[in-house]
Amino acid sequence: MRRQQLPAAPCERVVQMPDQQPNRYIPAHVEAFPYRLPNFANQLNGPGSIKIVAIGSSSTIGEGDIVPYTYRLETALKAKYPNRMIDVLNRGVKGQEAPDELARMHDHVIAEAPALAIWQVGTNAVWQPGHNLDDVATAIEKGLKLLGGEPMDVVLMDLQYAPAVLTDDKFDATRRVQSLINQLATAVNVNVFHRFDLMRKFLDVERHSFDSIIDPTDTDRLHQSDFSARRIGYELSEAIAAGAAHGGQAQAG
């Protein structure tokens, strides 16, 4: 089926100077978080180890031979903070969506008392048949409220930019889930890691192909490649570091 594309932001005209690289948008980067990460920052400035818990589905736990973003994130953060012990606990379960993840949120996330929780959500609501998107939205809302009552920072990670969720029969659901994630996060001052837009930039700005950003062995054309997982882990580490260091508003909590 024909791939559709969500509207992109207007391009800014670039005036190239002799000492500048040809395109200052390459490499592509994710947008900075609008809200600070005070709990992660406080633990960075204190003693002891720092714990991050990642909950989600196959993008979190890993699919096939692809090393998941969670491992890349931990590696990048340890390189950035070499004198600190930082552990990223992988609590992904293949095939799950927000209602299933909400059911295990206490045991798999809250019980670990992390400084930061990363919740990858939304893809299976579009990809798998039979999901009621209102139920998914309610689960995300309840999950954010539950996590917001704990002394931890929260980041939502949205869908991957993949052919499987861009076909004619999936496109409207993709747009709605993306909108719901942004609305629900904004309502409680929670940061969203915009994976969808970042992966779209890999194609539109860096001129990679879907064979580069999606696992070429995946006949469903859904799961991200090793290239994408590596870039996502790195970009997330940079966003977390910036959110802990300065700027933005305080998260609700």
C-alpha cells in the first residue's frame, strides 16, 4: 500500500557560509525536552547508583538480532557520566500495549524506585488489530497519573516511523495515537521523546532509506534497524542529559 506522511514543519531557509557544513540539519537530532528532569538531576548530583526503568513492547525489549535502544542508552549515559553507576532496566514485553503495561506498572516500574521511567507506547495500538484507541488513551492517562505520584521523572516515547504504520489503512490511527500521546503528556507536563519525527528526519533530511532505518529482515516492515536503535539510544541520552542540566519547566509531580 502507498506510504503516507504526516505534515512536516515548514523548512527554514539556510544561508550557507564558506566555513559551514552544507546542511546544518545533518545529522538529525530530536527536539529538546521542554520540561526539566529534576529527579534524575538530583541523583546525578548525589551519591549512589542511578536507576532508569524502560517499559514498553518489542522496541524496548528488542526484536530479532537488533540490540535494543535501552542498551545503547545505558552505554551512552555511562560514557557521558563515567564516574557514576547508571543502570537501565529493560522491562519491555513483546506485543504489549498501554493497557497491558499499566497492569504491570507498579511491579515492573514503581517497585524499582527509578530516577527516570521511559514508557514506549502506541505502536501496537495502530499495528495490531482490535485495539480501542480510547481504551489505550485511558490507560496512558492512568499510567501517567500513577507515575506522577512517585518521586521520578517520566518520558513517553512515541511510535516508530515505519511503513507498517503509514499505510492507507493505518494512517488515520497513527495520526490519532500521535496526537493522543502529545495531548496526554502536555496535560501533565511530561516530556515526549519524538521517535517518529526523528526517524522521519533520517529519511527526509539525512536521505537514508527505509531499508536502513527498518530491520531489513522484518517482513512486516515494522521494527527499527540496528542503525535506528543506536541513533535513538544516543539521542535519548543527549535529551536526558540536557533535561537534567538546565532549561525548561518543572515536571508535574
